[in-house]
Amino acid sequence: MTTSLLPRRAPAGVAAAAALCLALASCSSDPTTEITTGSDTGAAAAGSTSDGTTTAGVEAAQWGDNVTITVEDGSFRFESDGLPDHEIPDQFLVPQTGSFTPPVTESEVSAVDSDVAVVASPVDQTITLDPIYTDEVTQTDLGLIGVTISGAQLFNDYEDNARSFVAVDDNFSVGGVSFVDSCNGHPLALLADGTGAGSYHYHGVPYCLTDEVDVEGEHSSVLGFLVDGFPFYGPQDEGGETITSDELDECSGHVGATPEFPEGIYHYHLTEDRSPYTVDCYHGEVETAGPDQPGGAPDLGEAAASLGVDQDDLLAALGQPPFDLAGAAETLGVSEQELEDALPAAPAAAGAP
């Protein structure tokens, strides 16, 4: 049985879209999992809610009008065009070579118009409504780690597989054009043919969203869900107090009441004080991303050895998925075919020569 949820929040400056058409409770699965934790958070049921699922949060989220939510037994399907439903700058700084790490020189970047740099990149993600908390954490990869109410994607902190380039901390501007915008978002690098790679995504608190949905003096409203099924929020904790990274666990989460889950749930916060500004690991059960999944990465150690190059050089050349294999091959001084053979399942950038 499925139920479709109409969008509930229009783009910034536009009146809210049609209200929820059907109640979700009757369409969600019966509670099947009680999520417990042995950590010292003081909570015995990290993921328990009134009905044992996260359906209430999916129902209450202020989804943009470019988002379609379909609730099925035990999961919900998120579909969007991948574009944020709020204003973005006229231009972004994008790397000339597909990837870079600090220090960055002006010759490595270009100011590119947003209608070129930010293009539709459809997202179709199914997420469980019955998340399972686990003490064993799973590191987030580059690429999609969560979906947001704006239709855009949430990424972790980093711009590179080596986790040396923190997008927010290492943000920079040239001639008034920034790499990461005031919403802590930006697009992927341009493809080798000069067209946009799309996939606008956030690396920190998306202020364009929190300014719209959060209320002063109250806990943040749900901004979306990570792929492990647990919700994530802005930096306001109970009573509207700003929460810091030190008050959260190693995955930027904790157990507590939220507007959508007044009985308490394990949830993540995006923070402002220091890295990690988003989420660098999952505390929910999640399939480890493979090379053909969003955020997946191939075995670069083995690939580097087969190519006779240093692994760090391979990391820098590839950047983040989707990979510009032609550009990476040129940087490394190998043929594109050799690189493809070394990374048989690596997600190449669509349209790259």
C-alpha cells in the first residue's frame, strides 16, 4: 500500500503549497523494531516513537514543491529534481580541473553562472521508516548522505576522499564570488566539456531553510533524513538553545525530544561551531556505499598500485563522485582506458568525454 504526500512548502517568497492530502499513519508499517542503545546517552530506546516508526517526521516535514514523497510499507521514497527550492547566487566558483585541495590559487577556479553550474540532477532515494540504532558506526562517503526538504542533497563535510578539505572551513571567494554560498551549499565541479555537473548540495547548516522553518526559542524543525532513516535538524536544541559539536556524539547525533518526535528519538544536528558541520558517520544501520551507489568509492589503494601512482595523487585527481575519468587520467599521466580498467565500477561523470 502506498500513499503520496503533496508538497507542503513553496520556494522562498512564495505562499505555501497545498496541504497534506492523506494521512500517513494508516499507510505505514506496524512497529517492527525497537531501537536500543548501550551508550551513555541516558535513553533506552534511541529510535522509538509513538508508533515505532519515523512516519510522523516524514508527514510533518515541510517538503518543497519540487519534492514528491511516497510512503510504502516500511519505507518512504524521496523524488526531486535535485535543485534547491530557494534562491542561490548568480555565480559560483568551481574548480577548473574537476577537483582541488587547499591552498587554492585563482588559476584553479572559475566564476561560473549558476544556470550552467547548477543543473537538474534528479534524486530518487528510498529510506526506511524503521531505522535501527547501532553502537557500531559507519563512515559517510562523499556524495549523498541525506535528503532535504528543499529537494537538494546533504553531503558530509569534505571535498576529497582524504578528508583534508572541509568545505565550510576552507571556503573562499574571488572577486565577490564564493565557492560555498551563504546557505552552505554549492554544485559539483564542472564536467570536462564545460557543462554543469548539477547536484547542488549542502556541507553545513542550510540557513535558507532554517531561517524559514525554525522558530526562535524552539527546537529546530526537521530538515530531512539521512539514508539510515534517522532525521536531522539545524543547530537549535530543546528550548531553542544552540547545540555544539561537543554536546553531540561522534556522528553529530543524540537522543532527545523534537517537535515531530516529542517522546524522543535519536537524531542528528547540523552545527555551527566547528567541523563536523554536517554528519561524518551514521549511527543507524546502513548498507555500506559501494562504487555504484551514491557516495560510493572504489578501492583506491588497489587501483593506485595497479596504475603505479601514489594513492594521494589518485584521490586528488578523482575528487568526488561522479568522477571525470578523462580529466583524472590526464592529470595522472595515464590513459583513460587504464584508469577505467583500474576502477571498473567508478561512477563517471555523465557526458564527460
